[in-house]
Amino acid sequence: MIRAGFFTTRFLTCIRNGGMSMRVRTYGKIDEAGPGRWDELVASCGAPLFYRSAFLRAFERFPLHSVQAHFYIVGEDAQGGLVFATPVYLLKGVDPMKILNNHFADYGGELILVNHVWHCYDTWIPARRLDPDVVGTVLWAVEALAADLGVALWGFTNVDGTGELSRALTAAGMAGVQVEERFLVDLAPIPDIDRYLALLNQPVRQNLRRYMRIAERAGIVAQVAPVEHADLEGFVALARAGAAKYGNADYYRPGIFEDFLRALGGHVRVFEQRLEGRLIGSTVLLVDETTLHWWVAGNDYTAVPQISPFYLAFLAAIKEAMATGKVVVEAGRRNPRFKTRHGLRPRPVQSHFLPTFQRAVEG
């Protein structure tokens, strides 16, 4: 196990890019990196909740999967303001989404240095700008840390294949490979749930309305609860039962997952469905200023055989986003057939990884 603060002072090097001096530092805890300036940078560039200090701190305290060490690399200007900031994680043998297994099989059991945790599906480098100087500095810092740690593979996963970061990494010599798709919908031009449903194909729309009628007749009681009032243990039990079918129950680690959600506080809401008081569906929603993340769910599909709690949770997420002024619903990775039929649009998700030293040698 690498001690988390071991490399805190490793990078105090002053470099000059495009006539601008920048000092690069690496910290072992988010609170050492300056949460106030970190969150200001994240908000200024519109990065998602996964980059807020609250999320990173919660993961430090309650890691959702095994981590050898946490690092926070920042680039500072002469006044101490942040030019960029990125978390990176030292991992070994952790691959819940099978990205390493399916695309980088030679490195599945090796030490790797990756930009974020596997539960984040939207990778950014929060930065004032993503010009070649800044991106080059980030890659220099991450690659140097990878070399110091002796990792076999390093890089960035879950990068939007249509976005600025993917283009910047490719231009810097880190070509990506598509590993997933993620799905989202822009609600800005859609005023209400009826208009949303009207955009769907008629059979899909009719099926959703039928599910709502059956749920009402069956007496299913649904609510969106703040995290402090939600049955998080019930959520984990349902989620683990579903994930176990795919050999991935430990994506939801009992005790750790509940504590992580509680640590996120107001960024979490939970949509719960109950039948005669019994929890039959539970969906964790994450929120930031503009986006509702339909993040993770657990459902008992046998409770009312004529309907799926998953479909009702989808409708609830759209309604909750509209009611709270969110303009985007993010629905994460996988399940493309359901998501595209219900109005969500795919975006390619790429991994930009290199074996340690390869970029320098090829350059």
C-alpha cells in the first residue's frame, strides 16, 4: 500500500509554458489542495459533480472500490490561483466495468494510474483552458507520477469521445479507444413531462402510461427523498441483488456505499418505490447546478410482474429534473436499447491510456 501523502511535495517544479509561469503541485488529500479554489475552478468550467470536493472527499473517506493511493495534481499561477486540477488514483486489480479486461487485457492485474474512480462516467480535466501548454503540463505531471509509482499503465478513462478533452489528448499523442457509450437528454427545449412523452414513439409512450396506471392500481407509493431520510441499506440490498446477476455485486459495497452517499449530503436524492411498505425500487439521483444524474438503481422486478420499477424510476428522474430546473438528465453507461427508445442520446466514451514511458519514447 502506498501512503497517500507520500508524494505531496513531489512536484514543486516551476515550468514555463507560452510565457506563463506555472507551479505544479501534487497533494494526497483534497483538503490539502484547497477545496475553495478547487470548487471555484470546477464551477467556472462546468465540470460535473464527480469533480466537486464533496465527491472527492466522500470517496477518500468511503472508497467505493479499493484504492492504493489518492493524488490531486494542480497547476498554480503566480497568485496561487488554479490553472488546472485533476484527481488521479493508483489502482490494482480493480475493473468493475471490465474496461481493462476488454480493451487493455495485458494490464488487468497491474498497477495503473487513472484519472478518476470507476463510478465516474464523465472525465474532465478541470481547467481555465485546455490549450496544448496546459494539457502538456497535465500529461507531464501524471506521467512523471506514474513513473515514480512504477505503474504499468496510466491515463484517462470515460472521456467524452466528441469533446474537447478527447481531441486535446489525441493531439498530445494519447489516442483513445471507444470503451462504452453514455446517455443523456437535453431538457432545455422541453417544457413539461407531457411534451417529453409526446416526443417518444407511440408504443413507448403508451407503455409508460400503462405502467403508471398499473402502479397506481397496485398501490405503489413513490417519493423522492433527501439522502438523510432514504433507506440506503434497502437500496444497497436491491442493487447488489441485481448486480450479482452480472458478477458485479461489489460495485455496491455494503456499509461503504451508504456512508459515501450520506457524506455527499444535499447532492443526493433517492427515488423510492414501496408496495405495502416494502421497498421494491430505489434509484440514486445526483444533482449539481444544471444536471440530474440518474446514477445507480436497484429494483425488485418480481414485486408487480406486469410492470418494471426501472421504467417508473426513469419517468421520475425526468419529472424531478424538470421540477428542480435541471436542463440535462445524465443516465450513465450501458442499456442502450432502453435509453435510446426513451429519448436519451448516446455519446461515445473513450479511454486514453498509455504504458508508462511510451509517449516520451514515441515523441
